Amino acid sequence: MGELRVRKIQEFIKQEVSRIILHELKDPGLGFVTVTDARITGDLREATVYVSLFGSDEEKANTLAALKKAGGYIRSEVGKHLGIRYSPQIAFKEDSSLDYGMKIDRMLQDIEKKD
């Protein structure tokens, strides 16, 4: 499989999942979520969608559970628009890079205040 094609499919999945979450999912457990990345295996059978979650730990857990619950619907919608033979299985994983960046920023601010 060409690397360029895989990257295009990953970007499409990222955009399509974002659109579905924003416009189509109506689950009350769904909190504030941003799709940050998507990765797909070389055989195009499995995709991992990374999401940045905001809120308390309980709200984050509820949002991730709501996404997993809607996984079948999201998979079918992505498959309809993707144009490949098989719809990839979609797994959601929390992207904690934003939290990590905020932690580093706070640490740097604390150092700056001490000086």
C-alpha cells in the first residue's frame, strides 16, 4: 500500500470522525472532545483515533465510553464515505499531549516566579 494513500486515508478518517462527533452524535455522556490524530494499519483494517478530552476525570471517562459506544455507528458512516472495500475497526484512545504540555507550561511559570 502506498504511503501517500495511507496518509490520505488517515487524514480523511480524522476529518470524518470529527464531523460525525460534532454534527451527528447526540449522546448526553459526550463531553468536550477534539480529534487530534488518526492512524491506520497497513492493511486498512484497523484505525486508532486519538482524541483530546476536556473536563474532570469522570467527564473524560464518560466521553470515552460514549465514543466507544458509538464506535459501530462511526465505523459505518466512515465506511460509507471512505470508498474502500472494508470499513476499518475504529478504536479511540485519549491523547494526553495537551495535558502534558499544560503541565510543562505550569512548571515553567513556577520556575519563572521563583526567579
